[in-house]
Amino acid sequence: MMSVPELEAALTVQRDSTTRMGTDRLRLLEAIRDHGSIAAAARSVGLSYKAAWEAVNAMNNLFSQPLVLASPGGRHGGGTSLTPAGERVLSAFGDVQAELDKFLGQLARRLEDPLLPSSSPFLWSLMMKTSARNVFRCTVSHVIEGPVNAEVVLDLTRGQSLTAVVTEYSVRDLDLAPGREAYALIKSTFVIIAREEGLGRTSVRNRLHGVVLSRIDGSISSDIVLDLGDGKTVAAVITRESAEALDLQPGTRACALIKASHIILAVD
């Protein structure tokens, strides 16, 4: 008789097809809850301070309510805590993991059955991976249709929206209509940063106003993160020369400019 196989599963919390929170980020949430600072939480889970901040920003962007309330305090920490939504996510993860463990035990026992058909209908969810740094959970406000392309306006935060240009085929295929939840994917290299004061008229459709949350300089490029409010952030990679010329320091009012054609939309 065959021995019962040992099965393990890596649980990923999924909010529609593009939203992925694996156990690594859930462990980071637990560490933030336990330590009360980004720096201490990062050390406990083996992440760099920068990687932990990026994970927190990504999680906050992917849910309708932020999971973490954090104030930057440098590598030695800053006040950080989970929101009620963050606590609910952790609680739900624990419940789902317990049920998953039970299921795997049952599945392992079934797999030792020689009469089990090879075509047994097990369903596996195929998760989308994306290289886009910015992924926003939005709600479609309205759609302006044309003969070939359509403009899709999405509510991002209170008072700020995104406009994407997609084909009419995509509108039908994704069933984009007012009230529909969708995800806006934007590469960080497609985001232009400008100082808010003195910003004149431009041909760029999307202007997201915010405050510089962080700036990390490399030899050639600078990584800029803007706080848009409501727990949302947008990341941009610009030249270091531009970052220095604009004097983009934490706390500076700035604007993220994004072409409508540079936004990719996805739904569940």
C-alpha cells in the first residue's frame, strides 16, 4: 500500500486575478503587528527596509482600505500599526490556512487510492504576475466609447481619478462598466514627476497630486514614491539629475503625470 504523500501549499490571498498577497507579505503584516515598526518587522522577516516599505505600499494600494498605517522614521523605525482592515486580513488568513490544512490532509488520503481517476477534476487558480510597480484597485466611474478606442475613467482616491485609453474590444471583453472593479497597472518608468507649483498645461491626461514620501538615489536613477492620500502611493523612476533639479525631498508637494495610453486595465 502506498504511503500517504505529504502535501504542502503556499497560500496566496487573492483579491481578483491581479491582486496577490503571499505568505511572505502576510508574515510581514504579522511582524508589523508584533514589533510596531517597519524597520524591526523587516529585520524579523529578512527583508531590507526599502523592500518592506515597498511591500507595505503595494498592500495598501491593492485593498480598498489601507492595511497598514505607517510613518517613515528612517532605518531605525517609525510608528507603524495595522488598521482594522489589516487585522481582518490576518484573521482571515489564519482561518483559510486552517481549512486548507484540513483539505490537504483529505487530498493526501485520496491520492493514495489506486482507484482514483487520473482525470480527477481538481481546480487550480492560475495567478497573474506582473512587472508593473504600480497596481491600483479602482472602481470604474464612467466609460466614453468611440468607434475604435474608449476612455475609461476610474475612481482612485477621494477627489482623484485615472483615465485609461483602451480598445472597444477590451471594454466588451473586460465588461468595463460603471461600478465595475478593475485594476490599473502602471510601470514606474512611465510615471513623470513634476513640482506642483508652477505646473502649466500639459498633454498628459492624468495628474495625481501628492507629497513625496521617499526618495532613493542610485548612480543614474532615483526612485520616488508619492503619498496620494487614502493610503495610496505611486512610485516613479526618474533620472537622478531630474530629482536633484526638482529638489524632490520628502514632504515636497509634487504631481505624478501619467499618459492614458500607458495604463493597462485588468479585471477578475
